[in-house]
Amino acid sequence: MKVLLVDDEEQFRTAVAKQLSVRGHTVHGAGTGEAGLAMAKAISPDVVLLDMRLPGMNGTATLKEMKRVSPLTEIIMLTGHATVKAAMEAINMGAFDYMTKPMGINELIYKMEDAYKKKRLAKQQIKVATTPVNNR
């Protein structure tokens, strides 16, 4: 799985990237929403782990733009300052889910795997829908 981790806390990015890499995932990191958006456009990640509080372009604005540019990319919002209102807003804007930091690495990986399955299923459905009937 190709993962993009967008978080302004370098220590958090490094620790999570290391844990995910050890488990065989390709991880790219960015410290701002703008950098994350540019990276997403460049690498087309399967799953984005996106912090809500970022300098410059915040997580909500970044989520909105990422979903506009790449609707099939699944985005899991991360925050250390959870509110039900913020979680619902993120989900309504297209986030796959919303997790509170700190979270266990296994919990995060399970959530990422679910998001990745959803993306693969959507791509398969698009392929079937766009394949001519006589080629199925």
C-alpha cells in the first residue's frame, strides 16, 4: 500500500512511517497541507493519513482539495483534539474515517487496510462499469 502521511509533527511522521515501512508499506511524508497536496498529485497514494491541524492550509481544506483532485483516494483524518462536530464534518467531506491521536499502530493499520479495500473495490466497480458488455 502506498501511504501519504501529512502531519506537522516530524517526530510523529517519522515514528509512524517507520512502523508502516517495517510492515511493508511505502510511506511518503509531508509537513503541511500544501506539501501534502503536491505530494498526493505526484505519487497518487492509496491512503492518506491527514492531520486536522496543520500550518497554512488546514486538514479540512486539504481534505476537500485532495478529494476534488483524486476522489478515489481514501483519507483518514488524524487529530489530537477530537470533537464530534469536526469528525462529522470530515466524514461528510469524504474522509474515510477519523482517528484520535495517539492511536495504536495496529488500530491504524486495520483502518488503513479497510480504506485500501474500499478504494480497490471502487476501482473494480468503475472498471466493470466502463468495460463493454461483449468484453466482460
